[in-house]
Amino acid sequence: MSNLPVIPYSTTIHVRDTCLCLHAQRAARALARRFDMALKPTGLTNQQFSLMMALNRPEPPPMGPVARLLAMDRTTLTAALKPLSARGWVSIEPDPKDKRGKRLRLTPEGSNALADAVPIWRDLHRVIEAGMESDPSALRRGLMEVSV
């Protein structure tokens, strides 16, 4: 006989219907699949697209701000950069202001790959937003409130 507490099924239903984390994760996975499928012809995943967009700046950013923007730790960011670097789309360079730090730069080939992906992202983004009953801007604001 088990001494484990019995959690009523009603609690399961309540969590299923109200858990912000569960709903955000489900939505994130569904959106990721859609963007992965759409971006597949470019050779990019949605995560790589977001990462490369984060590098699309006038000056190569340090790793720290990129990791914070993408809500990644540095180890995860380093792992995500490896295939992009191997393809010649991103270069990881010493930071001239801090020799211990690294700067991340889109290569010309990376900029070209990103330029091929942007119209696909725009088109799918437009379709997704048009199909929403709720206000996409309100959703973005709400997600930003909980991601700080």
C-alpha cells in the first residue's frame, strides 16, 4: 500500500486548463514546428533563424547580450553556434575590448542565408497572426511580461 498523496483528477484538469507554463510550451512547440517546416528550404531551423537575427547588428555583439536576448545560458548558445560556424554563416571572434570575451559576427554567407529566410518568416508570421482570434500584440506583451 502506497503512502503517496492522492492528487485529485480535478487538479489535473485545473493545471491542464490554467497552467501558463504548459500553454506557453505547447504554443512554442507548435510554432517551432511550423517555422521549422517553412524555413527548411533555407537550411535554417527557427532557432538558428532567431539566433542569426540576434547577430544582425551594425557591430558584432558579445555573447552575453545575445544569450540574454534568447534566454539561453552561454553553454547552450555556444552549442547552437557550432553548426552555424561550421557552415561558415557565423564567425566567433575575440573581443578587442576584452580578450577573454567573444564577439559574434554574421558572415556574408550567413547574411545571404538570413536574407533568403526573412521573406519566408514574414509570410508565415503574417498567416499566423491573421488566423488568430486574439490580438497578437497583446500576446507579445503578455509573453514579454513573464520572460523578464
